[in-house]
Amino acid sequence: MSYKLSVDMIACDGRGVCAELLPERVELDDWGYPIIDASPMVGVVLEHARRAVAACPVLALRLEAAK
Amino acid sequence: MIATSTPPPPPPELAGPTLPRLLTSVGKGQSQQAVPLAQHRRTYPPPPAPRRKPIESYIAAIETAGLRGRGGASFPTGRKLRTVSQGHTRPVVCVNGSEGEPASRKDGLLMTRTPHLVLDGALLAAAAVGAIEVIVCIERANHQAISAVERAIHERVQSGEQMLPVYVMDLPAKYVAGEETALVHFVNGGEAKPTMTPPRPFEKGVGGRPTLIDNVETLCHLAQIIRWGPAWFRGQGTADEPGTVLLTLSGAVKNKGVCEMPIGRSMDTVLSWAKPTGEVGAVLLGGYYGTWVSAADSRRVTMDNAALRSIGSSLGCGALVVLPSDACGLRETARVLKWLAGETAGQCGPCVHGLAAIAGGMNELAVGRATNHTVEMLNRWAGQVDKRGACSFPDGAVRLLRSALQVFGADVHHHIAHGPCWGARRSPVLAIPTAKAEPWR
């Protein structure tokens, strides 16, 4: 099963934790909000992604099953 | 015996109005009064009494007619009806009469002058999907439309017509209040701000029920299709986008106001109806949330989304603003972008910060303080804002910016090299709504 990242932009506060923990998939725009690479993830990257999702202070980062 | 050669009566489909269709009963310059119920019922039979089961033949008729939404997104209405009718519970129908677009007047006109056609459309759509209620959402400031629709509902109750409960709700006068998730959130008791999707309203909307949200004009077309048939509807417009569309003409033209056009007429024809007061500099199509069309393109493009797509534009809500050639498109765009930036719901970072940055950069450009770096940054921000919000509001602002940088490309260079053009010093053409501290509820 592979997963992809998504972000709830309404909830997102631009703390930038996700970009710290998952630079492979998240970069920040000019105002500090995450630009997500939503391609499917497996293996080690997925493990890192789970950690980043769990660390988001406003629970805005999510994992969805990739179709 | 010789049979008399009287031709058979025409099938009902051919008896529909030719042109105009929606505006037949909106007499030109006549009384500002709404068409009364008795007069309306001479042409349109009452919608069927409320029932639980969806009416398949109605949905099929709308699908065959190929009606697309007239609120801006141009989504096939038949597909929407079918999806909503197949939901897990009985749906709700919302009439979207928010018309937050400053350059558009058509929905307000329909609600004020032909409220019974609007209500028929809503009740027929409700019958088609087996809805339990109808909610008419109108912008709070549009007193005329609100009272016309309320009076029309009262008229129906008095005449003893059986109908579903119909409620009128007044939306905050905010641009995004008409966005469908915002509308649902407001009706459900929240602020008129967009919410994250999924779920989309057609799955889970008002009261958690599947919700059909259609623009006022769309529902009027729907009522006419049920009355006169899909073949009649397809008698105007193009194969892919049949029917007529209401346009709101404004800007530097003699004939301001709402007119009805079969989809696919040339923009040149529409401009000849509008009678520009001077040479056309550019056309803003789709209102303040739309795109600029260059004067050259305006002479050759046809007014259907297929053709407009090729020049990066679309009909949108049908508002068309003519900019004279002696006005400055950059300055006009800067003013609109500043207003759009202020209309953000303030929820998503890229929209809040991005639109403000874009409006600021565009203002620098308009007043002649910009450098090539400013234009680079504008393009960079456009890329960083596009598709990054919960709703598509910021995308529209980006579309407007990109079309302005393209259509007024020569002006961009002039403003950077020599400072603002003469047009930037004349009084602006596009009227910007005054900022009010409007509540979100």
C-alpha cells in the first residue's frame, strides 16, 4: 500500500515542521507554507512522512491512500 | 371527401420562445415590477407536487439538453442532478443567488423581474432529485431581489400551490460567500467561508444531506428545458455548449446592462451590441474574477468556452467589461487585485499572503516603481499561489494577473522603462466596491 501527502491549508499555520522533517517531499513557499510533492511514497520515505504527520502541531499534514 | 389540408399543430418543443429566451418577460425599460404569478402561469405550468422519488425523465431531459452551469464553472448540470439524486438520503436544493461578482447583474435581474421562473427552476430541480427543501441564497445587500423572491413565495402560498418548503437566506456580501462550500457552511450555521473538500456539497452539504447548488440563471434555463424540451434548447448555441447565456455589459460602452446571447456568437457582435464609446483597448471577460482579452483577440474569438480556452479565457459568469484604449490596463488590474486580496476569507496562508504580495507588486508596476525583478516576483508568486488554497478563489486572482501581464505586455515594458503611461493618470474605468466591515455570518 502506498500513500501520498496532503495538507489542510485552512488548518495549516506555516510552522514549517514538515519541511524540517521531510525535505524530500515538502518545501516552503515565500511565506513559509508547505508546497507538497504528492507523489506516492513507500518504504523509508513513508516512515519519515508518518513522523512528519505526527509532528505537525496543528494536525494539518495528512497521509492519504494513493490511488 | 377531400380532407382539409390544415397542418398539424406544432409539437410543443417548437413553440418555445425564439430570442430572447430568459429575458422575454423582462420588458425593456418597462416597469421594474416582477412578473406576477398569474401571468407566469399562462406560459409555465406549476411544478409537480412534492414527492419523495426522483423524476428520471427530468434528469434525462437536462442531460440530453447538455445544460452547463452559468455561475462560472460551466459544469454539466445533468451530471450534478444525477449524482445528487443517487445520494444516501433525500437532498436539499440551494439556489445560488450570491452574485458576488461586481461586474455581474444578471442573477439579480432574474430574481427581481422573473422570480417565478427562478422558483420554478428550483422546484423542478428539487422534484428531479427528490429534494426535501429549497433554500434561496441571496446577497444581503440585494434588497430588491430578496423582497421580490419573498413576495413570489408568498404569492404561491396564497394561490394554494402545493410546494416544498422554500426558504430565503441572506448571505454576507462577500465574494467567497457564493463559493459552494462557503454557502453550505453558512446555511449550516457557520461563517460564509470555504471549507476543505472532500466532502463536496453534492455528497454531504446542508444538514449533511446531498446538496444541489445551482446558479440562478442555470435554474431558469432548467425550467425552460422542462417546459419546451431539450431539442428546443439545443436550437441555439453550439453542440458542446447549447443554449443562450446572459451577459452583463459594462465599462466604456453606451449600452450597459444585461443581454442574452446564443453561445458561440463572435465577441465582435457582442461589442457591436454594447456600442463602445471609443476605441477598445481590451475586454475583461468573466468579471473581476475573469481574464483580459486583447483588442485583437476580441475581434476574432467566439464566445464559447471551447474557443475562449484557446486564448486562456472563459465566459465565467458572463460579465464583460470594455476597457477603452486610453486607459491603463495595469492600473485597472492593480485596483481589482487589491480588492480581490481584501476579499480573501483569510484562512489559507498562500491566499492571504500571496494575494497581498501580488496586489502590492502589481501596484508598484502600475505606478511605475517596478523593475524587471518585480515582474519576476509576480510570476513566482503566481506559481506559488495557484491551486494552493482550499477553494479556487486564489486561482482566479492568479488567472487575472497572468492575463494582464500577457495582454498588457507592452505596457509592462513601458511602465518599467519610462514610468506610468498617460492612461494611469486618468480616472479609472472599473468601479471597485467600497470596503465595508461586513460580518462573515
